[in-house]
Amino acid sequence: MLNVVYQDLLGHYNPQQQKQLRFQQREWLKKRDVKLKTIWADVNALRAKGEFVPQDDRMFAYGKEATLVEERVLELISELEKVE
């Protein structure tokens, strides 16, 4: 979903706006990666020790990850609505 909205928005922008959006997306991806490391830290620590990782812990991590991406999708949709 993220890529679909991102590509749609790019298609509505002129070259300068596309360049700016690409920069913003790359910055968001960097921040996302840092946040994902934090989100998955507990799960990965258990795995590294060879310990059991409760299903709930994984579900919470996946949920937080999905929320993070959903927020970005909604930001891009908001921008898309301005240009359509």
C-alpha cells in the first residue's frame, strides 16, 4: 500500500516536487529503520539468547510496525488529496 500511494503521488508531481518527495521518503525510511530496531529489540534479544519468543510479543511488534507504515501512508494520501 505504501508503494502504491507513493508512486501515485510521484505521478502527480513535477520533477522538482518528485525530487523533494524522494528525499523525504528516504529520510522517512531511515527513521523507520531506527524505530523498527527499537520495536523488535526485545524479540530479537530473546531470539539471540535462544529463548522462547511469546506469540504475543511478536504480534505486538508486528502491530507497531504496521501502525508506523500506516501513518506514513496516511501522510502521503493527505498530500495526494491536495493535488488531485
